[in-house]
Amino acid sequence: MSTVGTALRPPAARPAATAHTESARTRLARRFQHGGWFVAPFLVLFALFVLLPIGRGLWLSLTDANISGTGERFVGLDNYREALGTPLMWESLGHSAYFTLLVVPCIVVLAFLLAMLAHHIERAKWLWRLCFFAPFLLPSTVAANLWQWLFNPGTGMINHVFGLDTPWLTDKSTAMLAVVITTLWWTVGFSFLLFLAALQNIPRHLYEAAALDGAGAWQRMVHITLPMLRTITGLVITLQILASLQVFDQVVVMQDFGPGPEESTRTFVQYTLEEGFTSYRVGFASAISIIFFVLIAAVALGRMWLLREREEGVR
């Protein structure tokens, strides 16, 4: 009788904490078994080349470190106070923002139009796509030097072809515009490729059904093409904003590593490098970099939040 009672007696329940701990360990082990170890090398490299430099830069921003690496004295938030009160920093940020406002809308519209052309053209599609995308494959210094020669008032092609006498790169009113034109020609191919891939993924039966209902080409583009490209358009806008705010290469090369006429093309990144490697104020330059990092992160997170709100509104 005692044996039967013992057999029918339910097993003692485990403590909740122990079960929870073992369950968490089991889930963690299962994740590593199904691919976690493949992610581990990336995590190590991400920590070494992203998290560690950010942490080092954050520490340097709180010191008065110089480029020699000696005499790092903790100064707290003094670098941040000085940076926020420096008109030159805000002026450089304004140049970067002005460049972004000019480039982003033009690239989005131009890339969409080129993608529509390459998508609907029938003959030599590969040639059109190659011509639109090829400039993006050039290094930034090659593209900048090429357009620096084209904008040369004496020997360049731009003034001779259009009958102008404009000192593009030495005039304050046109220096940034020249950089914008160069950037459009050089980088539009990437956004063009994204739009083209999205256009090819739109189901053809949507256009066929709309055509049977009597919708014209303009109505099909407004009511089918543009709504189907909403997600990729948001991605292109976000990527271009982040890239344009960080503009540096083509500006310094076209202006021979100077700030441009009346310092009209000095961007935020260029100002940061000048403070760090010309004025040798590494601590102050690190504080500027952290401020810029926060601004970039705020723009990216704000754009992601707006995109999510729009998608939830559509649903």
C-alpha cells in the first residue's frame, strides 16, 4: 500500500527561480546552437571597431587631450560648453544642413525618374542601367577631381559649353552649388538602383487591372507606382540624409583641402578634423564628434519613428 501511494504521489515541484534560470540557459544555448556562433565574430569586431572607439572618444571629450596623447587632464563638460558656444561650429553645421537640403530632394526625384526611364525603355536596357550606375563606382577623389576640372573657369568644359564666365569654385554664391552638382552626378546611381529594384517587384497585374478600368499612365503612376514605392522612398531619404550630413570628401578635394571662398563650404566633419589635426585639440574635437553623433542618431531615430507611425496609420 505504501508502494502504490508513493507511486501515485506527484513529484515535488521545482522552485520557480530554478526553473526560470534553467529555461533561460536552455534558450541561450539553443540560440547559439542555431547560429549564435556565426554572429559572434561580427559582435567581436563591432565591439572592437565601433563600441570601443565610441567609448574612447567619449572619454577624450571629457579631457583636454592633445594630438600627442600626453597630458590628458579631466575637464568635465568644459569642451561641450565651449563647442555649443562657438559660432564656427554652428556655421559649419549650417553648411552641412544647407548641402543636405539641396542634395536630398534632387537625388530622390532624379533617381526615381532615371529608374522609371530604365524600367520602361525597351532597347539596350543594360546600357542605360550601366550609364546611370557607373559614376557611383568611382572613388570620391576621382569624381571630385574630374568635376574640379570641369568647373575650372579657364580650361573647364562647363563654362565653354554653356557660354558662361562663372568662377564656380572661387565664388561664395556658387561654390556649394558646384559641390551639389558633383554629388548628384556621383551618387545618384545608388538610389537609382534601389528604385529600379523596387519597380521590378511591383506586380504587373496591378497595372493590367488598372488599364482595364480605364486608368491612364499618370493615374497608374500616382495610384499604383508611388504608393508601392513608399517604403523604398523612405529608405532612400533616410540614407541620403545621413550621408549628406557627413559630407567631406568631395568638398575638401574640390576646394584643395581649404574651407572654400569666405569659408562657405566648410562642413561639420571638416571643422572637426581641423580642430583635431590642425589645432591639435583632440579633446575638443572629440566633444564636437559626440555632439554630431547625437545629432545623426536623432535624425535617424526620428525618421524611423515617422516611418513606423505612417505604416501603422496605413494599416
